[in-house]
Amino acid sequence: MKISRIRPCRLALALVAIVMHGAGQSLAQSEAIPCSAFARSANGGWRVVSPVILDLAGRLYSPTVGTVFAAGTTQNGIEMSDVLDGQCGNR
């Protein structure tokens, strides 16, 4: 019986993806919000200025650089400007 080379490669890639996903989750859960990835705007909102992965209530969220969280609006049911105000201060 001939074993296809594609199957072992796919299995190895799937295993790497699972391990990396687990490592990313534990890292995101153990760290506070990296405030250096955000900049406060004049109107009270926040802009994403560098790549970041956030763990919000057990859900990983990676906003795109340039995303703006306006004050008072919600993202995935979470008021991000309020969270950032609490974690990063009102700077």
C-alpha cells in the first residue's frame, strides 16, 4: 500500500496549528492589555497602532492596525474604549 506524502504533511501542519493556538491563548490570558499597541484620540476613543491579540472574556480578538474604537461603542459586545480606559488610563 502506498502512503501519500500529503497526509503526513497535513497532519503535521494541523498539529503545529493546534499547539501554536494553545500557546497563544495562554500567553494572551496571562498578560494585561499591551497599552503600547493603542493610542488615545482627541475625542476619547482609541486607535490600534500596532499588531495585537487580546483575550477578552476567554475570546481571542485581533483588531487590524488602524481600527478605531470610538468612545461609547461596543465591539463584540464589549465597550473597548471603556476597557482601554481602565487598563491603559485616560492618557
